[in-house]
Amino acid sequence: METKGLAAYKKKAARLGAHLVFADESGFLLLPYVAKTWAPQGCTPVHRHRQRSRQRISVISALSVSPRQQRLGLYYQLYLDGIGRQEVCIFLRHLLRHLRGPVVVLLDNSSTHRYGELKQLLQEKKSRLFLEYFPAYAPELNPDEGVWSLSKRAMANSCLLDMDQLIEEVIGSMEQIRRSSRKLRGCILQSELPSFLR
């Protein structure tokens, strides 16, 4: 994987004294997420559910690294509908309210992360907000993918009754990750980014 281009974002963030932020979106279905689990020999676990609904919650999150002390943070927002350019702009504004100074955000190459409202937001916040993009088809470089993996693993093998319960579970799993610096650091270290944490 090409790492020269990826090293440039780190230099840019250091030069600006900026927060480095890795952002991504994911969806959580009401249908159960099944994962391998332990069981006594000869007692295969049975997972029963009645859900036929394909209802989902969309979540956008960002894993941030502060410029000097490299403190880690997690920010997220839930949406009942899909996430488009407008929702990405709302989230980035939310992020700027919580992080001081310049912010360099790394995103994938989705069209949701380019054009339209985003260009307008970048123009409006040009002294504070800088967008960079991961190479195409490289989710293994984005540490925020680790957040989704941990969150879905925490919710695995559970049968949720309705959307309210799904929202509760998603928030619970995200909060658990947000409060654990060990888990946040693990998300960065498991990615295939050039190492930058001390």
C-alpha cells in the first residue's frame, strides 16, 4: 500500500498544530449480527429471532488525536435515515465545536465526502477545517473501521425487539469504546497506517 501520500497528512497536521481526525460511516441493522462464541461441547448455541425488518440506524463517527499530547477522542452521531452530504456537514460542524484550533479530517473517497455542501463548508471554515482522503478501496488504513468492528462485536448474538432497543444498544457500545483509551489506541494500532502514536 502507498504510504508516502499518507505521511503527508501527518506532516500537515503537525505543521498546523491540528487535531488529526479519522472519520467514517456505518449502519446497524435490527436483524441480529451473529458472531462465533464459546459453548459447551455438543451444545451448539441456537439464535432465535423474529425480525424480518431491514430497518437500520446509520452512524457517523470520528476518532481524533490531539496535536500535542496525542489524546484520543471519539465523536459520533446517529441518523434514522441514510447519511448524505448534508449529514456529513452537520457532523463536521459538530466536530469543530468540540475540537479547538485547526482540524485535519481523513475520509474515504465516497462522493458523500466531496462536492456541494462540503465545498461550501470548507470555504466557510478554510482557516480551521482541512479534508484529506484515503486511497481508494483501502478501509484497512482507516482506524475508524476498528470502532465499527468493536461496536458490532459488542452487540453480537443479541436479539433486539425494536428500533428503540437498537438505538440504546448502539449508543451503549459506542460509549463503551469512547470511554476506553485502550480501545481507541487499539483501533489506531490495528490499522495499516504508518505509525504515528508515541
